Amino acid sequence: MQPFLSGTGDNLSLTDFQLQTSLIDTIKHRFHTYGYQQTRTGTFQDYELYASMTGTVRKRDMIKTIDPSGDVLVLRPDVTIPITRKMASEKERHHRLFYVENVFRQPSSGSQHQEFTQAGVECFGENSPENDAELIAMAVHLLNDLSFDQFKVEISHAGFFKELIDELPLSAEESVKLQRLIQSKNLAEIGPFLDRLPAEAETVEAVKAIPLLYGNPQTVMDHAAAIALNDSMQQTIDELKQVYAVLNAYGVADSVVFDLGLINHMTYYSGIIFQGYVTSSSKPVLMGGRYNDLAEQFGQKTPAIGFGCIIDFLFEALKAAGQEPAMHHPAELIMSYEPDRMTDALKAASTLRNKGFCVMTQHSERRPIDHDVPAAFTVYYEADRTTLCHEQNQVAFQGTDELLSLLQEMRETK
């Protein structure tokens, strides 16, 4: 997946950083609800790990460095590959893993390196329409969690297009050009490009139809069946029908469209591929697919599917849509105390923290309450009284037990 922003951490204000943290918490929670566990990979990876892999990150996009022993390393340009290698070295083949990692790429133009935060899931050991649909449903639920007003997940299948390409006499360069034309739906140039090839008319007409296979899933599947040239293409359509049936069962079918002209530059994808789009952005906010053959490059045959999203880009899309994530405030409760009440206040603060409350204490004389700091509750320990303030209400209390009881009651009624 290509990066969208550079200098992830340094360009963020403190407020934006907190908002991004809240965004990540929301994403991680959704991953957890599908039974995924978090994993990590090393920031520095062996250059040969990526250079020897086919259909993955281009060598010119990697940021290289030399370790003290002279070996070439790269700053992690992709997360799926090291996770797949780790999985392939273990005996257990059924894994549901997610990650939140910084990824580093060298842009095609210019000298500024790009660092971005990516979150994603990888599911190993399962290969079925139900598994494909579950990943797509998770993507839909995730975009719902982020409160995007309008979005669509576009679904395709790598096998359908590959079958057609294999029927054409194309050089590697011509294949890349044709894929680029189809991806951009450049109908004006696709026709002349294909007409110059010594290919069967039926094949040429089928390829010309690919960019038009977009929209309502049932309509797209019907049109695709009409141009299928062999049993493999028909089998691909059957797989798409099964996935769509499961998406209907999930209740998310209205959030998906089919686009058989969707092509991902990571050519290790072998089955279902998909991308998520929101109305506030012209670029995909998430992308993924099935890559059943990738683990074979590490000596294991293990089916897999996953998707990833760029946190930085999701954040910008949310801001553009006016849907900034809710900030997780640094303090749920601010406790202000006068000098003579310091011991009582700090003991109470420790008790509340142990009960799960987020408490910020302030000496009333040396550090007066900053009313710009958002908090649900404010507690005052003054010489002659103790008061709990919540919204427009002020309640006097005696002792930590009564304070705790009041806070829990107010929490439940919020």
C-alpha cells in the first residue's frame, strides 16, 4: 500500500496526536471484536527478505541502511511480509493477528523519506467464502465505527483479470501499461491499445468490458458471466457470488459494490481483493485481499487474507468530512486541594485511580485549576469542606468512600 503522508509524528500537534490515538483505539477495539490479537515486527528488516520476494514492495521504494557487520537492512516497508514469515516458522497454522506499526517508504520522486502509521489484520489458515466475507464485513464495521457518513467497499477478484491477461500476447511492460489503463478506466486508450495486439476478438472484447464491470454486485456478476472465457473465470464468479451471499447475511451488502477492474499493485494477491472509499477522499482509506501463495515463499503453504489502513490518511479523511474522532480526555476528574488538605486529597486520588478513574491533581495555590482542561468531574478539597462538581451540580461529601459512591452513581447516569 502506498504511503500518503510523510513525517508522521513531527507534523502533528499535541491535539491531533491525541485524536489519532483515539482513532487507533477505535480500530484496535474493532479488531478485537473479531477475535484478533496484536502482534509486532522489527523496525529493521533484512533487505533480502523483500528483495527476494516476488510481487511485493519495489526495491526502489525501500529505505536502506548498513548494520555494523556490513549487512544491508531496510526500514520496514511492509508489515504483511514479516508477519507471514513469522507465521510460516511456527507449527500452529491458524492465526488471527493485527498490528499497528510505522512503515517507511522512499517516494518515487523527491528525496524526502515517508513514514506513516498503518493498522491492519492478517488471518492465516482459513480459506473460504465465509472467511473472505468476514474480513470485508470487518472493514465495513470499522468504517461505521469511524462515523463516515458515506462510504463503499469495492470488491474484485485477482483471478478474473489474471485469466484474461494470460490470454493476451503481452510483454511485461505492456502488461503494466494495460493494468494502469484499466485501473484508471481509460476507455479512450484501452481500445486502440488492444486492437494492435494479435489476439482473439473474443478475448479483446472481454478485456475492453472489464472497466465497465462496476456497480451493483448482481449486475456485475451477470455481465462477468457473459464474458467468461473458461472454467476458471466462471469459478471466480461463483466465488464472488458466495461471498456476496455471506455479506447479505452480515447485513452489510448495501455498503459494497463490485469492481472487476480493481487491480492492486501488490501482485501476490490471488483471490478476493477490496478497497474502502469515503466521500471525503478520492484515494482508498483501506485495502486488502487474499494472498494464499505468499507463505510458500517461506516454505509453507498456508492460505491467508488481510487488509490494512493508513492511520494518517484515515485521520485526514475524517477531518475533511467533519468527523474528527472523539478525544480521550487526559483527565476524567480534576482534584484541587488546599495545602492543609493535601494528604486527604492525594490519598483519595490514589484510591480513585486504583478503581479505574483518570485523576489529575492540582495544588490550588501553586497551580490553580485550568478551566480549559476538559474533565467530567471536579473535586475541591478546601479547608472547611469537600465538594464534587459535575456539570451544573455541586455535591458536598464526607470521606473517600462517599466520594467514590457519588462518582460511580454519576458515571452510571451519564
